[in-house]
Amino acid sequence: MFRPGPLLLTLVGLLALVQSAGALELEDCRISAGPSFPGIKARCGKLSRHENPDDESSPLIELKVAVVPALNLKPAPDPVVPIAGGPGQGTVQFYAAYANAFEPLRKDHDILLVDQRGTGESARMDCPVDDELVEGLYSTDQTLEFTKECLASLPHDPRYFTTSIAVRDLDAVREALGYPTLNVYGISYGSRVAQHYARRYPATTRSVVLDGVVPPLLPLGPDIALESQRALDDIFARCSDDEACKEHFGDVATSFDELMLKLDEKPLKVRIANPVTGEFESVRFGHNEMAAALRLLAYSPGTVALIPLLITEAANGHIRPLVAQFQMTVSSLSEAISLGMHNAVMCTEDVPYYDQLAIDKDAIGATYMGLLQLDALQAICSVWPVGVIDDNLRTPLATDIPVLLLSGSADPITPPRYADMAARNLMKAWLLTGKNQGHGQIAVGCMPRIVEDFVAAASLDGVDTDCIKTSFVMPFFLDFAGPAP
């Protein structure tokens, strides 16, 4: 299954090589998706890098590096390199949460993990934040005040925590560990990083997998509310076409509109036990909180299955289940995302490139999310410094490197048309779309096996991909006991 090459080392031999050079020492460790999750055996270390790689007098930061060794004692020389999304999520934690999906790849390939600078355990650039800010629930004045406080509290200069520098870090890790080439997998924002790594280092990129594709030319932000509305409309249409769902919940779209009007007129105060901490809290729940809850629930088919039930229950006065989902999803997001790094990327690579004349504010304002998040991003970036950006970062990737692009037809933020845009200048590209699947395909159905075959051959020619047509999609929950049998 593995591709022979000029440098074929066992992990033991590789470690001996790099340790003798003193480049990057690895030692036994365990990584996990969080405190309550089981650990995964790995080899971990830290690589020192200058905050500004072009200035050797700038402060040093440390990058968290982990290698999960291949099961094969004579693995392929080129590891698989997952890159997390966000921007702001740590890769080590992301991988640990989805390790089973990468197990087929690990048969013949090491898994190389690098927390991107500013995330995870790599000079994390975070700010103390309550859950409301994560979804832009502050007023503009509150957002500006918090952003200034955040900037003042950061331990490092945010100008050097962008994609353009992150890819240089990744190649420095590759060189320190002696890997000749990499198989790069990027999800969501991580797909931008993967594309730029392949653009900047084509000679050391063997293959690329893009999952939930972000096209380089497209700045993230203006389309988020529009795509989220499209996804919600599709969920309502699916329920109407589903006999059991329609019978139980009727016209969910109408129930939703009526509920949003009520929350607009009078936000609720709900006393509820926080599902994360168990402590009773008084929660304000209005239009904006409802929008935040639905946007996050729409990411995965497993939580999409709850939406008609939660909306109908809330419309009938039983709103606590929806409030609890809001608390759980927003809390997990605020813990996973490093806000300083997130802002460093968005305010360098996205917001400055908004075409203000092309933004249809009337259309965005008519969505269930409205202009709230877009306005918040622009407010943040009005005071956040612009960082380092390569001149070609936003240029569509044009390469003969094999690229596999994965999409979900129900993805509320990176729809399949984004993959089509990214593939236009790729000479060796394969596009796969999962029907009624959400954001991120790596763990869906037979996709781990398909990705394994692609990486093994650096091609998808001759690989049977029909299995994705029958990938499981969670049926709609008819009550809180679950979907109908």
C-alpha cells in the first residue's frame, strides 16, 4: 500500500537521525481531544521558531509537534499531515477527536501533527471571552471595547500569526524531522493552509486532501449568513418531504418564522441547569441566541436531525432543550477556538478584501442570521492590525499535485460550489460530494477508505467511490427518544 521512495525510515531510525542533529527531539506522550477523552500514544516535542521568521532578533515561540507512528514498521516516507479549521482550532486536539477516521491512513503513514502557531499548545493567542462574543452577540461598541482589551492582553504580536507564516512553520517541522514530502489534509480554514503550503512548497507536497473547501480567492464572511440560510431552508424542505417528519411537526418553516418574531419582540429569560457545568443559570434567549444555536446545529447531520423537534418544542413553549443546545455548542466552540489567532487571520486574509459594493446587505439582512456577524467582523478588524500575507495567498492554486476535494451538499458554510471554484486550475483533481452531509467528510461512511486509497496511489483513478451515495444520514428525531425505528 505504501509508495517506495529514496528515504524509507522506521520511526526509530528517524528519531535517531533527528536527535543526533539536535533539530527536534521527540519523546513518548499521550494526546487527547480533551480532559475527559482517552489518550492516544504519540511522540511529542517542541520546535522553537522566531515570532517573526525574517528577524532572528525577534522573540522565540514554541510549536507543539506530535507524531502518531504508522502501524507498519516500515512506513512510507511521507506522513499524513492534518490541518485543523477555525481559524483558531488546534490540530492535535482536532486529530484526537477524529482519530478513528485517520486509522486507515495510519496503516502505512505516520500522522504528523503541528498545532498551528497561535492555537493549541503553540504559543496560544487567546483572550478571556464569554460565550456571547463567539457568535457576535455583543453590540458594536462592546465588540470594539473587547477587541482592544484582547489586543492589549496578547502575549505575542498578532501580525505574525497568519497562514503565510504557518506554512513556513510546517515546512520547518518537516525538515527538522527529515520527511522528504508530505500528504496534506486540511479541513475548512485548514484547506486554505493546505493549498498555500502546496503553492509555496510544491516539491515537498505529494498529495492534498481538501475537506470543506475554502477557495483562496473568496474572503470568508459576506456569504456566511446566506449559506446558513440556504442550509436551513434545505433542512425545512427535507422535513416536508419526509412523511414522518411532516406528520409530527407540520410546517417547521412557519413555526420557525413565528418563533423568531416572538423572540424579536420579547427575548426570554430562561433559568436552566448549564448542560456543561451543571450549575443553574439565567440565560437571555432572543433572536440572536436562536440564530447562533441554529447555525452551529446545522454543521452536522447528527445535530441537524434535532432541528425540527427543537423548533417545534420551542414554538410550543418548551424552549429549554433549545437553550441547552445553544449553551453546549457555543461553549465548546469558545473552548476550541483561539480568538487572537482567529482575528489575526480574518483581519489579514479576509475582511480587508471584502468588496463593499458587491455585498448585498438587504439579502444578508433578510436571513435568520442577519448582518450581526458580518458587522462584528468588520468592527473587530477596524482596530486589529493587518499581519503578514504572501502576495499570492489569494491566488487560485494551479498545480499538477494530486488533489482530492470533499464537500457535503448540506454544508452551511463551505458548499460544494466552493470546491468547484478551487478546482478550476488543478490539473489532477477529484471532487466528491456527500448527499445531505454537513461540514467535513473525513469521518463519514466509507470516506476514510477512499482517502486511504487516494493517498496510497496519489490518485483516485479506478477507485470505487459509489459507497458515498449510501452513507448514513441521521433521520429526523420525532421526539427526544430518537428517530423512528
